[in-house]
Amino acid sequence: MCLVIAAGKQRMKKSIVWATAFIVMTGAVSAGEVEDRAAASRAAVKQFSGVLKGQLVDAIKTGGPQSAIEVCNLTAPQVAEEVSMQKGWRVARTSLKLRNPTNAPDAWEKAVLEKFEARKAAGENPAKMEFFEVMDNGGKKEFRYMKAIPTAEKPCLACHGAKVKPEVGKALAKLYPNDKARGYNKGDIRGAFTITQPMK
Ligand code: HEC
């Protein structure tokens, strides 16, 4: 009886040693860590989008969409930079149809955006759409997260819809001569928030 227990314990010890060695060798990441990083990403997206939307709505109220373009142009990258610095991550926005070419997706982001479109076509609501995974970047692990940005009627269509006011169109054309981010409808996926967290 005792012998059996001892042998069982021995086996268990051995398997723990093997499991630990396996994790060290392969660098496996625990499900708990992945979930924690996803939750932290969701919180950062909430912070980023909250600040952006607040500034956008305020600017539209005071000067109309035309003057809010400048806010988007200057504030969006600035807020992204601030949140990135705070966290030590890369936090940005991207899209398959870009307004600002500096927001261009990399290969992984483009593939995720395409998956989001396929999920939407299959009937999923973009409001809750997200995707994350641990990636290997030249021997360094990173946690990557994306969350879809749905197009709301207000205020988005004033600057991303098919019909924008002539003065808005003019101001956009001046800043973004290659603007592809027009012609959207309510409920479309405008793009996504994208986060890269370096891992130890
Ligand atoms: C006042 C005009 C205006 C409104 C309203 C507006 N945007 Fe934009 N949007 C812009 C401008 C200008 C940029 C380019 C920002 C930059 O230079 O990084 C942009 C860029 C973006 C991007 C980054 C990808 C890209 O195409 O460069 C996303 C995503 C986006 N907008 C989503 C939205 C959503 C969602 C809404 C509604 C909540 C919205 N926008 C409302 C003007 C606007």
C-alpha cells in the first residue's frame, strides 16, 4: 500500500519535473497569463477609445466635423503614444482601408482584420470581436491583441461615410490625399485597435 503511494508520488514528482522542463524548453505560456494579458489589453482599449471619443465629440460640438478632423489627425496618434508609453506596449489603430498610411497593418494584423470581416460575414457582431495570441518575434515572445472597431452612425459617418459635407471632404483631401477610409456604413468594421505586449 505504502509502496504503491510512494511509487505514485515518485511518478508525480517525475512528471512535474518533466512538465517544468517542457515549459522552460518550449517557453509555454500559461492560460492564466494569456487571460491576464487579454484583460489588460481590453482595459487599455477602453482607455484609448474613451479618451479619443470624448475629444472627438467635444470638438464636433464646438467647431463641427471640419475642425474635429484636426483633433483626429493630431490627437489620435498622441493618445496612442501616451497609452503606449504608460504601459511599455505598442498601442495603435489600424484598418484594411486606411486614412492615414502610417496606420498600415503588418502581415499578422492584416490577417486578423480579414478574419474579422469573415466573422462578420458569418453573422458575428463586430462590437465584441477580438483576437489574441502569443507570437514569437525572432526568439522574443510577444502577446498580440486586436479588437474590432465598429462604425457607428454618429459621429463616424460624418467623416467616414459615403456622403460627407463638402468642407469636410475638402479638409480630408488636403491632409490625406490617398484617403481610403470613406464610404462606410453603420455597422461596418472601420478597423481595429491593436496592442503588442513584449513578454519576458
Ligand atoms: C471629424 C472627422 C472624423 C470623425 C467624426 C471620425 N473620424 Fe476616424 N479618422 C479621422 C481622421 C482625420 C483619421 C486619421 C487619423 C490619423 O491621422 O491617424 C481617422 C482615422 C481613423 C482610424 C484609424 C485608421 C485609419 O484609417 O487611418 C480609425 C480606426 C477610425 N478613424 C475610426 C473612426 C470611428 C470608429 C469613428 C466614429 C466613432 C470615427 N473614426 C470618427 C476623422 C474622423
